[in-house]
Amino acid sequence: MPVITYREALRAAMSEEIERDPNVVLMGEEVAQFNGAYKISEGMLAKYGPKRIVDTPISEAGFIGMGVGAAMLGLRPVMELMFFSFYSVAFDQIFNNAANIRYMSGGLINCPIVIRGPANGGTNVGATHSHTPESIAAYHPGIKVVVPSNAYDAKGLMKSAIRDNDPVMFLENTILYGEACEVPDGEYLVPLGKASVMRAGTDISIIGHGRSIQLALKAADLLKEKHNINAEVVDLRSIRPLDVDTILNSVKKTSRCLYVEESKPFCSVGAMVACLISDQAFDYLDAPVKRLTSIDAPAIYSPPLEKLQLPSVERIYQAALDTLK
Amino acid sequence: MFADLSLNNGTLAPHYYFNLKAFPVTKKPSSSKKPEVTNLGYDARQAPINIKLGQDEKIALYRDMVRIRRFEERCLRSYQQGKIGGFLHLYIGQESIAVGCTSVMGKDDHIITAYRDHGHALAVGMGMNEMMAENYGKVTGCSKGKGGSMHYFDPSRNFWGGHGIVGGQIPLGTGLAYALKYKGLKGACMAFMGDGSVNQGAVHESYNLAALWSLPVIFIIENNGYSMGTSQERSSAGPSLAQRAEGYGMNWAIIEDGHDVLAVRDQVGQALKLAHDKSLPSVLEIRTYRYRGHSVADPDTTYRDKAEIEAYKSTKDPLSVFQLSLLAEQTLTTELIQKIDESARAEAETSAQFAEASPYPSLEDIKKDVYWEIDNPADRKSVGALFFD
Ligand SMILES: Cc1ncc(C[n+]2csc(CCOP(=O)(O)OP(=O)(O)O)c2C)c(N)n1
Ligand SMILES: [Mg+2]
């Protein structure tokens, strides 16, 4: 099977969907002539032309809102935010318009837009550029949220997101763009709302999303190597819809859960998952659900300190041991 | 030159109009980097604000531009050595704007800018040590290593950052002006932005607020022709960026000679006077050019050609142009030029050593400077948990 990067997987997914559906357009700052700030769309302008691959001015509220309006009339815009952090400039368009339009119209309108871009810290770009908005996004009924942790999922989820009839916030990761894995050629879909058990285990469920999964897999290796602990690693892949069954089944098997994510702790996805487990699997638990997040402060710039602020293999390993005590 | 709507009652005075395309590309790139002539578009030396400048003041303007350039060249080296993380946006080529604008500031005048902030910071008197240490993420940095190159601040010098979100600083600048007016101070705020920033809604909302409430704010567009890889004509509709002010009944002007520190002083000085005397806002579009990529990570090979950069450098380099003019009037000598240059290089080198030798913040520092109340526990009035695990 071909090994391709997360970046190439995203490009392949968008290209296949552009070829498949004349209503799909890719739009954003520097996506066309500059080939994308992170080169996700490299070569796409040359291949698909300026009608399908569109450079926008720096006007996030304007062009994201425009995408919402275009989606209402049946286009399937894929809107790139150069950094997902800039979603805050378009907050009203996303959370008042995209999220509510179907409801307020009594189901007369739907909004098949994808808003995508990197949503992560760890690259020393400071607090304004390092937001992780998955819990804020998923808070809003009407919005769907996906966070692929690897190239295979990135492609399959992107294709599903573009075909989805609801607004999808698709959170990528600059640190993962260059990471590669086996990805089959051609058509396959990863459905929204289906978690993936990345590693089977019996002693503890390490559940999470995004890049934290890559770290969790390494921590699980360490736990096995040093303590003969068999950790199960569950990648949610999508936050809303959320695969509650897979979460509960895993916890019922292992009786312990550590949730790992790069977000800040307050009202995080992990907080939601902990609540679901406590509601629906309380009797199976041998320990409180533990969460590992970024240290609760805006993203610090200082490169060595930012490393410490974020989840790391070492911190996950320690938190898992604490949960197993 | 400067349109004063309050005087003309809606009739605009003539402005500088200019070729809307990015700087004309000369077909044959000039090999020499230094202009042969002083290349002043009009003789800004004769403007009242400049005529009274003493020799020392002119030398200081020149020195400040040299210091910015040498500091940034040293930053670039450190970045290439892996000492600086994230982004590094260099101001090289635009020095005349920060220096010209800040040179007319009085005690109650304030500035705010975007992420390309090294020039403004040095121009208001911030030290190279604290700036370089910030780039290195050290605790001795101006923001204790928390903000990085894009997020310098020094309220004690009326410098309010250093902002990473394009256009996000403009409402803040408008708010600084509001506070000045509210407090009855005779001051103004210069709110700097790039040519790409003018298309953010927040900028337009600020224009309206400033005009509606007669706020003493000067919106300064540093038009270097590009927002990242997008040329101005590919991002902005309308005849010019500054002219959008007309829609709000605001004063506006285009400064074509943005490379000329004295021209910048002249025009900004007029806008500042309008803000001080009549509490009127203005939009100034200053034509300039950046020599380096958008940030150091930008390979700068796709959206413009080297000839365009060389053409600008060879005729309009702000340092060379001013240097030639000062040499001609014998304010500068070749010895003094050399001395200024050496001392700027040494200062930059020292700052790199200072940054290198400084410690990083501690793990505990991550949670400091988040809440005023946590940093001032004796004065805390709220109760309950502010931080979570
Ligand atoms: C809201 C927002 N959108 C996009 C960006 C990414 N970005 C940073 S600088 C920049 C170009 C800005 O160009 P301009 O305003 O002309 O300023 P210059 O860089 O030329 O000084 C872009 C797109 C950002 N930082 N914030
Ligand atoms: Mg620009």
C-alpha cells in the first residue's frame, strides 16, 4: 500500500471530491497561487483552475460567512483557515449562522460547508496562533467536529466531511502534516462518528483525539515495556458525532480511563467523555477518570516551555501510571 | 497634501495618487544597491517639521534606522541557527516608517502595530537585549518569553504591541485613542497595519467608530505591496487603500515616499496635529517595501522576482537615501557612518549574547501573568478556583 503524508492525504481527498462533484470549491488565504501556506493545496490551482481553487483576501468573517451562504444555495465549499485559530475572527458566521440556520429555518436550509485548517500548538507561534477549539466547536449543536490523528483518517474523514450535509469543522495539525502512513489508493470513506481502537489492551483505556493519539501510542509502548501494562488506545477521530459505544465498551473492559488532549482542561472534550463514563459506566470503574491536557494558561511562546505545557509521551506515561495506582 | 475635511467642509484637497500596481519592475536590475541620488519625491527637508531639526536629531533618525536593520540581521542569523522559534517577520526595507512616525510622538502619543514589530519597538526606545531575549524565549525578554517576536509590548514607552491576528490591533488602537480623549489628554494613537489588513471587518468598524466619535487616531497602512504571497491588487478592491477613508468622511493621504524618513515625518506630523488640535482621525497609506520574505520561513520565490526587490533597493533604500542626503549636507561623514554602523552591530551582537546567556522561564512561570488577581494575591477580591488540571 502506498505510504503518503497527512498533507498528501488531505490533498488527495479534496482533489478526488473536486473531481467527483462540480459544486466543491476550495477557498482560503494563499491556497491558490502560493500553493497554500502549508502546501496542502500544492498544485491544485494548476490542475483545477481558479474557479475551483480560490485565493481570498484576509477577511475571515467575510469569506467564511460567504462560504456559509454559498453552501445554503448548494455549493460545497471547503474553506481553509491558514491557522484554525483565525476562526475567532469568523465566530459569528460559524456559530450563529452555520450552526443555527437549519434550526431557525425549521429544517428548510442546510449548510454543507467544511471549515478546515491546523488547530494545534507546539510550533512556538504564541497564544494567538495556537488555539485548540474542538470543545468550543462541539459545544454548538448544528456543528460537527473531526480531528484526524493520521494520514489514513485525514483522507477518509475529509471525503466524508465534504459529502456531509451539515457544517463540519475539520481540525488538522501542522506537526502531523509531514507524518506518513499507509493509505490505499482511490476511494474509501471514514464515517464521521466512528472511533478507532488503535491498540487493543486490557489494563487501561487511553482515549483521546488528534496528535495526542500519536503520543499516547508511544506512551503505551513504554507502559508495556517498563511495567507490562496493556493499554488500549482509542482515537475518537470525530468529536461530534461522538462514538459513545466504543468509549464505553473500552472502559467496561479496562475499568480505567485516561483522556488525553491538547486543549485546555476547562469544559474540554475529556470533561465531556468523563461525564459520559461516569453516567453510563460508573459501576465498571476502578479509579476516577483522569484527564491530561495542556497546562491551563494561554500558549506560551518560549520553545522549551511550550513543550512542557503540552501533553508529551512522558506526561501521558506518568498520568497513566497515576490512574493505575 | 493633507486633506483636512474639517476645514474644507467635505472638499478634499489634492492627494498623492500613484500607480496602484506593486512597485514597477525595472527590466534590467541595477547592480548597485545604493542610490546615486537622494531620491526624494518632494523636498521634505523643507517641511516646517523638518527644517527645525538639529544635526543631532537627524543623526539620531539615521542611527535608529541603522539599529533596526542591524538588529534584524542579527535576529535572522539567530533564527537560522535555530535559536528562535516560530515566526520571524523582518521589517528590513520599512525602517523609515517606524522611525519617522515615532519621531514625532509626544508624551501622550501612543502606538500599536501587528506582528512585524521590531522596528516600532526599537524606535520607541525598547532595548535590543530585552527584544532579542524575547525572541529566544528567555525570561529576560520584554514579555518574559511568553509572546515571542510577534508580541512585544512596552506600555511604559506608549507601545501597546505587537499583535498576531491580522487587523486585530486596529480596534485596540481606536480604544487607546478613545481613552486619551476620555481622559482629556492631548494625545493620539497611531495604529499601524499592513496593506493586507485593510480588508478585515474590524478595521472598517474601527474607521467608522473613529470618524463617528472624532477619535484622535491615525490609521497607518504600511503598504509594502504584499500580504504574504498576495499582491495588493489581488486582495483589495477600489482605487486606493487610503481612499476608503472617504466613505467615512475621514482625512486621508498617500505618502508615496515612504522610504524618505523626512517625508514620513512631515505627513504624519500633519495628521498628528489634526488629532491633537481637532481630535480628528486620519488614514495614511505609506508606500514601502519589504526586502525579505513575509517571514523567514517564506522562500519568497513564487510571487515576485528578484529584479523587483533589487529595483527598490537600488533606488529607494531608506537608509541609503537618508545617508546620501545627510552626507550631501555634511551632517554625516563617512567616519561617523562607519561608527554608527559598528556600534549598531556591536549592540545587536551583545543582545544575542545576552539572550543566549539568559535563563528560560520556569515551569511555574507558565501560569503566571494569566490573571491579575493571581499575580496580586494580596488584592484578590474574587474567590473560587481560577485554574484547572
Ligand atoms: C486573522 C488572521 N488571518 C491571517 C493571518 C496570517 N497572516 C499573517 S500576516 C499575513 C499577511 C498580512 O499582510 P499585510 O497586512 O500586508 O502585512 P505585512 O505582513 O505585509 O506587514 C497573513 C495572511 C493572521 N495572522 N491573522
Ligand atoms: Mg503588506
